[in-house]
Amino acid sequence: MKKVYITSIVALVVAAGIGAAAWSVSSSPTPAAPPKTTVAQSSQTQHRDDITYTATAGISSLEQLKHEASDVVTKQSSYGEYVDSIEGYAGGTDGKYWSFYVDGVMSDVGANSYIQKGGEHIEWKFQKL
């Protein structure tokens, strides 16, 4: 009888331990899943046909343009380096070409020759000339 009594107590203790462990796991807060990051994607490529910025002193307008816009393509001519394409808009498309303005006036020198004083309003336009 003593053996049955001890076996019953051991079984009861084991059952209580398993039940307590199961209760502890089920009552623990479940860690929240990290929020999902959503990246918006467009099926169309966006192009700019007008780019403006404030001039940085001591560098050419061409040099700053290369920092302000993506995919700037230049070519060499007998007059020097010129901007052929910016962000996919290539000179000659629909009779338009890139030109740049300093404080609202079309520049009479090439962008690589114009060393900025700093603070000027520089604007690049893709337009018919």
C-alpha cells in the first residue's frame, strides 16, 4: 500500500509540474511581430524636365548638376563638354535640348565653365530653343 501511495504522489507531482509548465508557456505574452515595411513601387519611370537648386560656391554648374540629378550624360564638342541627357531625356528629343539658367537668365557660357559664386538660383530646362 505504501508503494501505491508513493507512486500516486509522484504521479500527482509530475502531473502538476507539467500542468504548471503548460500554463506558464500559454500565459506568457507572445512577442509582437515587427511591423512590415511597405515599399511603394511604380510601373512608370518618373523624369524631370526642370531641375533647380541653389548654387554651391567654387564648383561648376555641371559638377553640381551631377550631384543634384541622376544619370547625367555629357559629350565633348569643339566648344567643350555639354549636357546631352539627364534622367533619360536626351538632347534632340522632340526638338528639345538642355539649357541652364542662372538667376533666371540663360547662361551664355557652358555649365562646365560657369564657376558658381554660391547662392545663385540654378535651373536646368529641357526645352525647344
